[in-house]
Amino acid sequence: MNNNNKHYDVIVIGGGITGAGVARDCAMRGLSVLLLERFDFTNGATGRNHGLMHSGARYAVTDKESATECIKENMILRKIARHCVEETDGLFITLPEDDLAYQRTFVDACLAAGIRADIIDPAEALAIEPAVNPDLIGAVRIPDASIDPFRLTVANVIDARLHGADALNYHEVTEFIINQNRVKGVKARDQHTGQIKEFRASVTINAAGIWGMLIAQKAGITINMFPAKGALLIFGHRVNKMVINRCRKPANADILVPDDTVCVIGTTSDRVPIETVDDMRVTDQEVQLLLSEGEKLAPSLATTRILRAYAGVRPLVAADNDPSGRNISRGIVCLDHEERDGMAGFITITGGKMMTYRLMAQIATNLACKKLGNNATCDTDTTPLPGSEQIATQRDGAKRSFAFNAAEGRHGTYTSKIKLDTDADRALVCECEGVSVGEIKYAVENQHVHNLLSLRRRTRVGMGTCQGKLCACRAAALLGRFDNNIPKAQADLAQFLDERWKGIKPVAWGSTLREAQLTATIYQGLCGLDKAIERKEGSK
Amino acid sequence: MKFDTIIMGGGLSGLTCGIALAKKGRRVAIVAGGQNTLHFYSGSMELLGSVDDQDVTHPIEAIAALNENHPYSKIGAQHIASLAQQAQALLADAGIKTTGDASCNHYRITPMGVTKPAWLTLDGLATTSHPDALPWKKVCLVNLEGFIDYPIDFVAHGLRNLGAQVETPTVSLECLKQARRSATEMRATNLAKVFTNTSNVARLADAINTACNDTEAVLIPAVLGYDNDDACNLLKAQVKAPLYFLATLPPAVTGVRINAALKHYFQMLGGRFLMGDSVENVVIDGDKVTHINTTKLQAMSLQAEQYVLATGSFMSRGLVADFERIYEPLMNLDTDAPQDREQWSKYGMMGDQPYMSCGVVTDKDFHPLKDGSPLANVYAIGQVLGGHNPITMGDGTGVSMLTALAVANAINS
């Protein structure tokens, strides 16, 4: 058993946006922190949503508290996470089948929650967003935006580290170390070596999203959660430049978000059993629903190639006195298990939304600080994340290669740390997203990259139109060289392609199927990747 | 315009068929959309590489045991050997020299560093006669600086796994500096253009001779020989050690070269190659096609005695899958595709994907069926045919060439 001798103030379980945010906040307040994630950062709901930076307008009518939280956090993220946010603005459109009278209710509710909401002429809406359904009869402009959850999470992790935190991905918590009704730390399995390690801390914070229910169980504590699956579709290019919503009571598939080079329609909402949350597959019914509703927002979606389908699981929490789950809260839930369950040194932060992760982190950190007797104030609402500092990048024309420009959108001010001095470093691995050899080296050295999956989330390799047709092989070869482990790199490549296929399969028709056949022809036919991963390694 | 035969599709099967017909003096037109799947070529033709996940050693024998839906079974196993010879001779006539034998597979070396069964391999490419052994004990695996479409570490690992001692020097050439500077230009076909200049080939040879000493063989990615194999031969002559090429990731220089040679030979034989054009309309009367219209020629219809459909699979748009169904877009021919969309594919990318085996249904003479009846003056050849999975079986190029020749021979007689 490998024991880490360091005694932490706080262990944070879960490397989604909430856990990363908690780790950052704790570290900024001077606490010693360890962040543990069982797979890659953003592997759960954080990496499987719209990438929408809600204005809060969606909740204005039904949940004023959430709406108010959203708009406050929205304005904060624009400042502290500039390099993760694209200020697109959004439209709430009314279609002929919708009730135009709802628009007034909606706008009043937005204004009451502090959300700017301008009613504009349908013709003007069509002029500023040509992709919108031309049949619209009403439009409201609101401050929605697009946000990259992968970037946002990694920026929080990096900043936590810069403030002294340790962060380990691919470490799965297997059990709690409990002594006299006090959580003293955790045991975690290193997923790469299988080794079980012990980590000790005064306070352990459970920020594992829907998996937090299972984590709490390991401490003998019941939290009544209801996994709600949300399915989404990504399209092969970006048809819209603004977020497009339906101006009606929130329903299925009524948000279309432009993200980087693509756009995303979603979502559905269905309760699923907790046992299924590690292998979410999108069904044909969900695909049909997303398509038919999506086309109402932007008709051109009907003729746009679908890249893939995916689904995330929202952690909905039932009130403690309502085991039936009818009284679901979508708000932030922070549980002090010492008070609630008599288990000291243990906190669960859950519920909420990606939009309010910073506030959730603040609430959880406040409680941890109280327990630890720490009086530091929270500065996460004013301190920019790494990459978003207000320092203008040097605009040296000669040095600004294509690779640099492409990387800047992903790494903000940290782009200058990427070595792009030689032709070899500037060579493009991924042409769809403009990812260079130098950027990949930077990600491997600085961003907890262990495989193609994590590399994709850090750099967008394989996320664009081609879905990893050639770039996956190029990137795998680079990782194999850095690790000096070719069989692992090839197995990783096969796994990566199969993971892409999992999202492609539900939408495998049209040009999506054509591209899939091409990919299979290259990797199975030409390359024999299937043979390579079955190969018995001989004596060298 | 009137022809004896019109071939829809200018890939490997369309060109093979066109050449075999034109050689017998027939007036042939090929309507070719654009790039074809030779751009993803491995450098080898494959007749039959795998049955039930087992490598095939003797393809002719194994073909006799295939089920009746396989295109080879329609040709008749007894005809495969002579058609295979005819195919190799046709390639040779077009200036494409290959080595191989339909009765016994040899093995090509893939960019993942594994061996795969092959029938005919382009002269100059590295092969081995045994799946688990190499003809060399000590090789020098050379790469060009900045060329990332060749996973050299994967290949080196594979060769070492087969018992070879492998050196992996990288050579840096000034003449590739420009290509290196533009991130999207370090592609195999762009490099091949640089090496159409003989002094650049000489520089490459010098660099290889300096980097590789005391080796049984030099292996380099196949980035020479754009229009013909002059540059390949020149390099071989100037490199001291025996030199062999290895297939790269696409675009494949070898495939582009084969494509160019076949097209050139077809035209030399008097064939009409309508490049960049596409069939828009096929007019059917009863059980016969009467004429076709193309995008470029619009009102001027094309007529022929026979029409050959060589439009390929999904990736070549010979088959189309939409939300509702899989269909053949030009004549709405019968296909063997499952009705239910969820049955077209399955989870597990590397598995036997059903869509891969989809195609048009034909009678035993390759006349495609429409509403259950064969079209008398139409033939279907190549990857538009169903009944086999070219990826898992390793029989794609073989089916393309042999069905093309079987149909050409039928028309010629």
C-alpha cells in the first residue's frame, strides 16, 4: 500500500467543474488540497452538456432563484474565464405554434431576475441570426453565451495547482478511512497501476455529481438522488452564431448552442437507473426527438451532417423528507454530514448547474473553512483563471503562426507558454481544429493528459468535422513516443476510435455513415489496427 | 453521344472494366465523379485475406468455400484463378508492375506495424512471405523530418516484434523546408511532387546513404512516384542498400499512381474519360436503360448497348443512407440492406458492421435487380455490390477487379 504521507486540509472527490472549482477555492484560501478524479477531468456531466453559458432566462419564469444565480455567475464568468467564453448572446424565439403572450411573462420574469431581455422584431432577429427559423413570430435577445466546459475545468485545476493543490486524475476512491464517526481520508485506486493508495485529510468534500450518491454510500450515508439523462446531438459545423432557445416553458430539445467549430442541440430529460450512468447510450427515439425539435429552431439542421450523439446525467437531489422524488430541487445542495448524519469531516456539494459551479464551490469551501477555523475570504469571483488574465498578448506578427492563433482560443494568455519555435512544433496534427505538435506537447506536460481522450478534451484533437480520421493516429504516435509505450498507444487509439463510434452509431446515416466507412477503411483495412491490438508482444 | 458501353464510376472497378472492354476495340465512356478510394490504398491488391477472423493463406481454395451471396461465388470459384491472372496482366499492360500469386497470399506491412495478407503488391513495396517473420534481420527505417502521416514508432515496434533489429534515423532535407513551413503541406502526395525533381531525389539518396550504414534493407514511407515510378527507381539506384517502400496514411501516393496509370492506359486505348462529371439521370424503359444524362452534358444524353454501375459504396456515394432507408441513388436498384436503421450498424467499431456488406442485389451474371427483376443491359461491379464485408474479409480490391473483368469478358463475348 502506497501511503502519501502528506496530511491535507481538504480532499475533493470528483474532477468535474464543481470539484475543480472547490479545489481552486480551497487552495486560494490557503488550504492544502488534494483533488481526486477516477477517470479524466470532465468525464461526467461537465463534459456532456450543451456548453451553454445560461443567462438564467430559461429559468426566469419557473425558478427565479436559479435565474438570479445564473445571471450573477454569468457576469462573473465573462470576467474570470474570458478564454473559455464566447459572448454570442442568445435569442428566445416564438414560433407560430407557440403562445406569443408568453413572451411578455418571460420578459417580465427576466427583468425581475436582473436579466437583460430585449424584445426585437422577428425581421431583426433573422438579420442578426440568419440560421433562425424564418417563420418566427417573436424574438427576445438575452445575454446567453457559449462556454467550453473542458477548458473551464482544466483552468480551475491549473489554478488550484498554482495555489499549491495536488490533483490526480485516474484515481478512483474505493473506500473512506473512518474513525469514530469521522472521515479521516480515503483509499483510492490508481487506475493505471491498480495500486491502492491512502490519502488523509481533515475534511473530505464529495463533489462527484451523480456518482456522489455512490460515494456517500461508501461512508454509509444515503443521499436521495435521481439520475436524469440528457441526450444531445453535435452537428458538423456551426450553423448559428447566437444561442437559439424556444420562448415557452422549458421543454425537450429547445436549445441550440454554437460551440467552437460545431453546434449542439439538446436536450432530453429522462430518469434512468443509477446502474446505467457509466454507459449512457443515445436511443433512436431521442435522436428523432432532437432532430425534429432542432429543425424548428434552425431549419438548416435538417441538411447538416450530424457528428455524434451523446448524453450526460444531471444529479437531481430529492428533499430529505421526500423519498418519492416528486419534490426535486434543481438548486444547490450542500450537505454537512456531521449535522445531518453524525459523520464529521465530510461534506457533499451537489445539485446546481455547471453555470453555478463557482457559487457551489464557494458554499462548500465556506463550510470547510468553518470546520477548519479558516477565516480567509472567497476571491474566486474577481480573480481571473489562468489564461484569462487581463494582459494583452503580444501581437508580434512574425511569431503569430496559424498554430498559435488556433491555440490562443483554447489556452488564452497561457498560449505563450506553448513552444512553437520550429516547423516541427508548428506542424498540424489536427487540421479541423488547428492543433499543433507543440500544443500537444504542452498539454501532455502541463494538463494531466494520459491518453487520447484527455488530449481531446484539452486541445479539441479529433473533435471537429473529421472526428479523428487522421489526427487520432498522428496524436497516438506522439503519445506513444512521449510514453515510450507503443502497445499502450495503439490500444488507446483503438479505444478512442471506439469511443467516437459510440457517439456516431446512433446517428450513422447520410454523410455521417460515409465518414464512418472511410475511417474504418483507413484504420481496420489499410492499417490493421484491430490486428495490432490483438498482437501478442514477442521478445524484443 | 453513343458508345458501346458506358461505365458509371471511375475507380478501380470502373477503370479495370473500361480497359478490358477498350482493349477489345469497344467504344467505352467512363463517367467519373472525382477522387476515388484508391486514395486510401495500401499498395497491395487483396483477393481474400481473412475468413472467420483467420488469415487466409490460399485464397483460391478459400474462395471455393464462400457462401453464395459473395460476388466471387457468382463469378464461380473455378474462374477466379484465370481472372486473377488477367487482372495482373492488365495492370502490367498499364505499366503497373506487381508481384504476387492468387494461389498463395504474401503479406504487406501496415502503418500500424502489422502484417496483412495480400495478393498483388506494387513492385518496390516491402513485403514478407510469412505473417510472423521478415526477410531481414537488420533494417534501417527512415523517416523524413516533419512528416507525421507515417507513425514510424508503430512500424518500428512491429518490425522489432517480428525479430528485426531496427534503426530509425530521420533525414532532414532543405527541399522540404517550404512544405514543412506550411502545416498542411507535409502530406504524402505533396512530398511526391517535390520528388518529381531528380536533384531532390539525389539529395534524399545522399541523406539516406549517410544515415544508414551496415543494414540489410532501407525502408522508407512511400512518398515518391506521383505520376509514374521513375522517382522510385532513381532512388533505388542511388541508395546503396536494398530499398523498399512502406504504405503511409492517406493520401496514398501508390494509389494515386495506379489511378493515373489506369486512366492514362484507358485513354490510350481510345476510352472516353469524363472527369469531374456525374450521372444525374438514368432513364429506364422496361428492363433496359435507354440513356443517361450527366451534370456537365445536361441535355445531350449518352446512349450505349450496356451500362455498367461501378459507383462504389457509401463513401463513394454509390450507396446512400438517409434517415429512412439505404438505397442506390441512380436507378433505385434493389439492395440487401436491413429495413430497420438500428440494424445498419452496431456498437463496437472494429466488429463486422452490417452496413459494410450492404449493396445492390444482382443475378448470377451481375445484372442488378430493380423491383425484383434484372435489368438486362445493366451490370453492377465493385463495391456497390453487397454480400461481403471488404474490411473484415480483406477482399475489396479483388472483388473490384475480378467482378469488373468477369463483366467485361461477358460483354466482350
